[in-house]
Amino acid sequence: MKALIIERLNPAWTGSPPPSTGTTERELVAVVEDGTSERLRGWLASTAQRRNTIGPYTTASFEAAAVDADTHRLLNGWLDEAIGDIKDGLDRPDRFPANTRRFRIVIAITELDQAAWRWTPGR
């Protein structure tokens, strides 16, 4: 499962090879830093277009994480990377009080994750 996530899911999600360290989603950092509705909508639309490609990988990964500690740790690391990317994007323009950024990010990611699980294009 770890190889599936690292070798297939991450490149399908970001279009980048797996990193040894740091972010693969530089565009997300830039979009959050910019903060305009147009850039955010564009990033969300681009990400939604990959849903059919990444959906089977994310489903398998999340189900495996429920019973496999290594997969669970890997997915938590992946989530922490996304949180870090968004935090970097908020830190640069000093948007929102610093002590509230992580909480805001977790809420936003949770909402996007739930929407992705329940949303089907054309429905």
C-alpha cells in the first residue's frame, strides 16, 4: 500500500514525482498566498478534474489506513504536508492570526475531504 501511495497517488494528485522532503504542491502554496477567489476556484477546479484518477487510490488508501499502522502514518504525513503547504501560503502574507491558522486549515481540509467523498461530477 505504501508503494501505491508514494508511486501512484502522489504523482496523480500533484503531477510531480514523490519528493524526498518538502512539498510537491508548490502551486497550492502560491494559490493560498495569493488568496483571490479566482485563483482558489481555479485550483479547486483543476484538482476536481483529477478526481476520477485519484479516487480509487484515495479510497483504497483510506480503507487500508484503518487496519494498517504504516499506511495510517503515511496518510497522516501526507495530510501534514498539505497542512504545511496551506500554512506556508497563509504565513507569507500574514493572513489570519498565527495561532488560529492550523485550526482553520484542518477545518478547510476536512470540509474539502468530505465534499470530495460525497461529490460526483454531474450530480
